[in-house]
Amino acid sequence: MKRNLLKAGFIAALLTATFGFAQEGKLDNLKPRDKRGLTVFENPKDTVSTFDHLRVKVGGAFALQFQGLKHENSATPVLNATGVNTNQLFDLGNNINLPTANLDLDVALYDGVNLHLRTFLSSRHHNETYVKGGYLQIDKLDFIEKGFAEDIMKYTTIKVGQDQINYGDAQLRRSDNAYAIMNPFVGNYLMDAYATFPFAEVYYRRNGVIVMGGVTNGRLNQTATGGTSPGIYGKLGYDKQLNSDLRVRLTGSVYNIARAPRLDFYNGDRAGSRYYFVMENTAATSSAQMRSGMVDPDFQNTLTSFMINPFVKYKGLEFFGIFESASGRNLTETERRTYNQYAAELLYRFGTDENFYFGGRYNKVDGKLISGDDISVDRYNIGGGWFMTKNILTKLEYVNQKYDGYPATNIKSDGKFNGFMLEAVISF
């Protein structure tokens, strides 16, 4: 970890020194990575250009948590070949989690053409530095000819790369490794539709209406093999600041892939869960059991899912919701199973420039295991935060999560965990 942080500091210093001349000003159509981006979902679309030469913006994020959680279950002991009970829970203690760090490069390559690249310098899953993903965003076609198709491109955006696909609004408010300033709580949602796939997306946005269509191969790691059908997804919505006090957004998203040798849709987050070792056994490691507390439907062959997200902000009061339904099957199954997710998040932001907030989140997932057992998982979070500056956020939350319906031989049988989490976040 120390080596990774030294490496991160060296890279950031080198890039800053190399591109410092280009750091002045701002980049067009880029979502702010600090407090100003809280209610910004997709990158904005603005026809006013400030481009005059190639510009490079070096950014980053850092996050650190103090964890004070406890867990329990009533699972039947299951002994392995050496006589160890694999349903014995990990001995949790109150301590600091692994510090995480991101490095962002955003480049204005040409008028209306931007590049984004995110690298995870330190994450729970990987000890080494690795590229999370990136994309090319095109808001103008002036590189073809000045003013080319400007009437169309005034409302159109094209994105191509390997990064998060724009399915649902929840992935635009989640913690992305160290980039946790958008998330009002410490943990992400139970069923986390987060995937870094190769993709091409086309957006049309006008008078508050959002229309987006995309295509992907649905794979995290790329190999030149067959057996994969294209994954098709889209988003339709309305987002409008109705007056100075009221903002309303409502979107619906759908994703479908008919055949794939491996899907990484609900288990694609390589950064891992914020709740370390919860409901894991004594042999667990931070990296191998990185998705502690999350719900993975284990759809590995075919998948159809849709998500509806309402968002309302009236003065300091803010509501965000999720209804999601996903059906699919594993490689060994012939029939589809279905998982549903529900979430409601209510916050109140107050103080100078709304620098403080408190609120709660309720999240539930129900579905059917491969074994046929009907299960449900419930979580609620209560907490708040303080933006010390627009780039520095501290959060405190209480979390309580319960498992129901798991068979007696499953480590999650009658399982639950609860306790407090404290997180400090820097993002720029």
C-alpha cells in the first residue's frame, strides 16, 4: 500500500509538472468532480466552447474509512477437509480500512472532443495500479469540417470507450473506489449494476428530454472468442430545473444480452465493498472476498434488466429512488430467475451553500437462489456529512443489514450486521 501511494504521488507530480501549462481554465462538457457535481448525472451538454488549445486536467480522489461493525448468523456448521467450520464468521474488529486512491486524466483534444481516463492507484481488489476505464466523448464534429452537422450535434453526444455503461442513475451517484464524494453514504447499493464494458453510446438531449442508446459485448475482460451476442441498452428520461427551488428528474433504463460466456454486470466492481469482511468466514481475505455485504444474482449467461429512477430536489430536500428488476440464468440453468431491488433515499442539505446534510436510505433486494430458495436482504443507513470545502467531505453513518430465507447451510442464514462507519473523502 505504501508503495502504491508513493507511486501515485510520483505519477501525479510528474503529470502535473509535464502538463501544468495546460491546467488553466476549465474543460467543456465535463462533470465537476467536487461538491458542484452533486446533482449532475451525465456529463453536461453545452454549446458554448472555451477550447483554444489542447488542455489536460489532472485530477484524483482519496478515501479512507474507520469501520466499527459487528455481525452474526445461525448457520449450521459445515466442516471442510481439515475440520474447520466454513460457516464460522470472520472476527471483526474496530479499525481503519485500506486507503484507496484514483488518478483521473481529462483531456480536451479538440473543440468538442474530450478524453477521460481513470486509473485505480489503490483498491481493495487489486494491490497493483491498473486502469479502470476511459472513453472518448464527441460533442462537435468540427474535426471533419467547421460547423459540420452543427444543427444535429447541438443536441447530440457520442461516447465510445471501455468504461461504465450508462445503465440507470444509481451508478452515477455511487462510490467509484476513492471517488466517493457523490455518494451521501459509505456503502453502495445492495445490487450494484456497475460494469466497465466496451461500448458505444449516442445521446440526444433537448428541453429536458434525454434519449440514449448503446451497444456493448457485455464483457469486462476482452478475448477474441465467440459465443457472445451484442448487449443492447438504453435510457429515456426527463430532467428539468422547473424553477429556482424545484428540480425534477425521472429516467428509465433497460439492458439486454441474450448470450455470453460470462457476464460481469452485478459483480463487475473491481474496487469492492466498503463493508470489509461482513458475513465472510474466517478464511476470507480483503481481495478475494471483496464484495462483502453485496447481493450478486449470479446471472452468467443471459440477462434482461430495467431500472426506474426518480429524483426530486426542492430547496434543501432531496429524494432519490430505485426500482429495478433483473432476470437471467447461470451457465448451468435452463430457466430464468428474477431479482428485484427497491431503494429510497431522503436527504436534507442545509447550512452555507448546503455544506451539511443528514438523511436516510432504505434498500431491499429479493430473489431466488440457484438452489430455488427465495431470499431477501434489507439494509438501512442513517447518517450525514460535512463538506469542509468543496473538495473535502466527511461522512458518518449507522448501517443495519439483515438476511432472510438463506438455507441453514449457507453462511448468511439468519445473518445480520450493523454498526458505524466514518469516511473521509478528497476529490478534485
